Amino acid sequence: MVARITATMMLENWPKPFIFAHRGSSAHAPENTLAAFELAVKQGADGVELDVKLSADGQVIVIHDQTVDRTTDGSGNVTQMTLPALLELDAGRFFSESYRRERIPTLDEVFETFGRRLLINVELTNYATPFDGLVPKVVELVRKHALEKRVLFSSFFPHNLRRARRLMPEVSRGLLAWAGWMGVWSRTWGWRGPYQALHPYFTTVNERLVQRVHAAGRRAHAWTVNDEVAMRHLIALGVDGIFTDDPLLAGCILGRVK
């Protein structure tokens, strides 16, 4: 019980409304790269959201898709490739020639570079390999860098968050919820579990949902919104944070950027 209260208190100290740079400043730089996270710092984001998976040799890497095909010059399933093979790939040229040779980073590298500069939402995305060793490996890295108060775990899989809670109860957790019927359980009942935040898809957020989440002492962080009108609407509803590919736009709307 003490651990849950501590986790809640830590997350409550995060700014409101919180600007999460989704996969870094991914509207302006290649997603989930050090370049995108560095740009998020420069554009005034409060924190970044990133996605983690295990490589074939058990290293925690930062990438969203199950394959490297969309965001690199390579091809193949992430979990079937070793870290040396993944580091050989160009993860920037798909976005722009100016980012040629940008690499897929490891979570260790991101924590080392940005752990004291940004708050970090780590999405546990082992959705294709749900019973692998991702969660304990991530926990080990959080502990190594002493970032317990600067990290938020999130996932669509409740069992990932339950495991994270057992291993590191002092770190806050956010349950992700899909749009439509796939997210009904999470938006209606699921978020009432041992979580400090609900992360609903932005089109499903309304005043009633925000009020219910707040009444239960949780935060509501909406994903992923890049439209100015939608951002202003969500802020007016009282959400505690937004995930956006364009933190610069969000900063302008909130009056943090001139």
C-alpha cells in the first residue's frame, strides 16, 4: 500500500498539462531516435514517450514496430535480430537524408543521455512476445540509472504492468486504451486497477471520462493528438497530458513557446 501511494505522489508532481513528445519529436525527426529526443528537449517537451522491445540477444532497444522494415533500411523481425545487426541499420534516412546514419538506440543509451533532462514514458511493447524477459530488463535499467522518479511505465497489456509493479512498485504505471470496442474494458473498468494513469485514444476522451478518472485519483493522458483544434479541446476538458508527434505545436498552444 505504501508503494502505491508513493508512486501516485511522484506522478502527481509531473507538470499539467504534460507534453509527451510521442516517440520524440517525431513530426520533425525520425521517430524513437536520439535525434528525435534531443529535438524534443529543444522544443520544450516535458518528457518523451518511447517504445521498447528485446533484441534476439536480450538487449532492450527503442523501436515501435515488430519489424525494422518501415523505419530503417533493413528488413526483418526485431526480436530475431541481434543488437550488433540492429545497430548497423540506418534509422534516419527513411525520414530525411539529413538524418542519414541515425541509429536505433538502446534504452540504456537513452537513459544515459536523457534520463536527467526529460521525464520518460516507457511503453512496454512486447505485444508479439508477451511472456519474454522485457519487463525485468527494463526495470534493471531504471534501477541502474536511478530513474525511479523520472519514469512512467505504460502498456496495452495489463500483465506487463502487473509484473512491473511486482518488480518495481515505486514507479508509476499507465494503462493504454484502444479506441472503439477494443478499448471499452480499459476505459470503463480496467483503469481502476493498480495504475496511476489512464492513457485513452484522444477521440474517446470526453468530460465524463476525465471526471471519473480524476475522482478516482488518477491522471488522464490522451494519445496521440497532432491537430491544434483537438489539442485545445482536450486541454479544455482537463486532461493531465497529451502525447503528440509535434511538441512544438503543443507548446505554442499552451503559451510556453513564443
